[in-house]
Amino acid sequence: MVLDPTHMDHVTRIIGDIDTLVSEYDTSHKQDNINDIISKIRETTVKNDTLIKLIDDESMLYKDHRHDLADEYMSHFNELYAIDSGTINPITYANGAVFDICHGLISSVPVRKELERYRTISSLIYVPNNDFNISPDTGWNYYDKGYARSMKLTVSGTMVTRHINDIVHTINMKYTESEHMLWLLDKLAFNSMFIIDGSIYPKELMYWVVDSGLSMMIRYEPVTQRVLKNYVHIMEKAFKLNVPVLGFVKNPTDSQIMRSDTMSDMNNWSNDAQLFQYLLNSCDDTSIMKNGITYTGWFRQENRIYGSSVDRSSPLLDTDNITPLYPPEDYDIAFFMAYIPRTHSLFKIESLYGFVKDPATRTRITRQILSDMALTGSIPKVLNNADHLAKISRYETNRLRDLVDRKNRVYDYNSHRWGGMESTVITNGSYE
């Protein structure tokens, strides 16, 4: 069914009227709002603790033409790397078990075919109770002449009681990616930069670990502890190798700034992405708005809101199991926001304070990422390559899922409506 032309015309008029009213508000209030926002978000606090603070106390908003930025492409680092992973999405059994399979790899610019041949595959099984005779692997199973390896993992029903599909998916994906990074970091070239697809840390998992309201023992699950340790060890190894690590968030949904005490009297925006797009879309240079990039300075996030709790923005929140080799502040998340007006695309680029506290390194990272975005008009080329190589196609996903006995699987209406696949909603970014 489609809308009757009569209804389509009426809906069109409604949208036009609403858009006019909203635009009129911007015309009369925008500059005052912008000045107020800039003064407030230089440092935001919650419960008297610093949440997020601007690193450089200079200009907060910047702009550049894409052609100027593109001229700098690959002039700051010799090689770029990116990691991504693909999954078949969790399969739910009628007996309560859930499992997912994840496939991870690293791409590079310039292309290094041998490096891209390395693959890590992990399968994670949620075991509802001890009656299931399923044990995790005790070591990696190597194949393809040692270029690929697989591991079977389990999580226990005594540790995980809610959000089971999301947890299986998230833990498996973050385990695969972190293990693959640790495996291959030593093979990266000198003067290179590494990009993770998504947040630099496993924020959903960290949320579940901190938020006691979930009434789960997930922080004591061995796989959880392994994943959190992996990310700390990755950053420590990267510090030692002097290889900056970034997280490129394509769909930022964070609401940390808007939930801070500092912003309690500004309720226009429901999340930080709306706030930053409002700021970065305020440039009055028409040439920039047609063919440029606007971006913010770097912020350091010392603490993070997890539900009703406030804790560190790094995996060092699990201090019972992790002992850092570097000062704790080096593990804090740092980030800046970048906006491409022509496509109305907003991105969040994360790193760690340990990488960006040096002004020269911070400038190199910023210019490299922006030059890559200027060249593609979107996400960095190396990240797009990783996404393409890691993705498990719909055909392959359906073929793999069909290996599971259909009578033992749980379906919903959407699986029959859309065909082949269960409707599994993964809340990536919900806890960002």
C-alpha cells in the first residue's frame, strides 16, 4: 500500500508548516544559543566531578575546505589500518541457548594483502544452565596455513540474565576484534595509525559491568574480564609502538554532555549529536557549507555516566582485575566531532588522552582523519575497505543460519514477513 495522493498532499503541507516554524526559531535564537553552548561545554560536570573538558582552551569550532584538506592525504602517517567484524546475528534456540559467530580482519592503506589474509573467528554460546554439555575451547584452532584461527566461547546463564541476545552479540564482536588487534599489532608499520570501526572501547559492555540496576554478575564472567583486559593491553601496546589508535563512530548517539549537571537548564536537545550538529551547522561561510568540513577541538572525557552511576570512561573502572602500566588519565577517552555539511553527516572521532595530549601528535591525527574524510566525502577509505571485507553477506548469513535445525529455532512474525532471518535488534550505540 502507498499513500493516496490526497493524503500525500496533506502530509506534505503539514511537514512544510512544521519545518517553517522550526526554522523561524533557529533564525531568532541560534546565535544566542551557540554562544551559551560554547561557554557551557568547555567543561561539563556531574555530581561535582568533571565529565568532559576541552583540551585546548582556544577556539572550539573550526572549518576547512575539502580540497585543502585532501591535499594533505597520507602526509601525516605512512600507513593506515582499520579493523572491522561481521556476524550472522544471534540465533535463539527454543531450549534457551543463544549463539553468534563473528569474523574479524584488518585492512590497510596502502593495501597489504598478506595482512588482510589474517582472520579471527569466534563463536559465543549462551548456556542457560549446567545441564548443557558445552565447554569452551582451551586454545585457538588454526587453519589456512596459520593465517586464520577460531575459538569457541561460552557465557553462563548464572552470570547473564537479561539483554541476552545483545550481550552475546556485543561480547563476541568485541572479543573477536580485540583478540585480532592484539595478534597483529606488532605487524603494523612504523609511523602508522589504527582505526577501530565504532567506539574505541566496548562501551555497551562497560555499561553492563557498571550498572548494578541490571542485577547481573556479568562483570565476573571470564569472557567479559578478558575483553576489558584486551582493550587495556591493546592501548598499552600501541603506546609502546607509538601507533595512535582511533575509534570512528559513524552514528554517534551519546548523551553524556546533555545529561551533565552543567546542561540541566538547556533541554532543547535529547543527545549530544543533535547539540554538535547544531553548533557545526552554524558556519556562515557558504563555500564551507557547500564543499567543506566543520569540526570541533578535542575534548577529554575523564568520567562517564553509566545509568545512575558515574565511573571512569576507560576499562580501568574494573580495577579489581586490571592493573595499568601507564598513568590512569592516559586511558581516558578523548574525542572531537566532524561534520560534512554537504551530506549532513556527523561523525565522532575518538582516541585516548595518552595519544592526543601531545599537541603535535594531536594535530597529525586530526589532519589525517580530516584529509581522509575530505577525499572520500564520507568515512576514511581504509575503514570502508575493512567494512567491505569483514561483512558477511545476507546470502551467506542465511546459508549459515539454515544449517541450524529450523524446528529448534525461535522465530517471530518479522522473520516470516521479511523471510529467512529472525528479527534480531542489536542496540549498537545505545550505551555509547
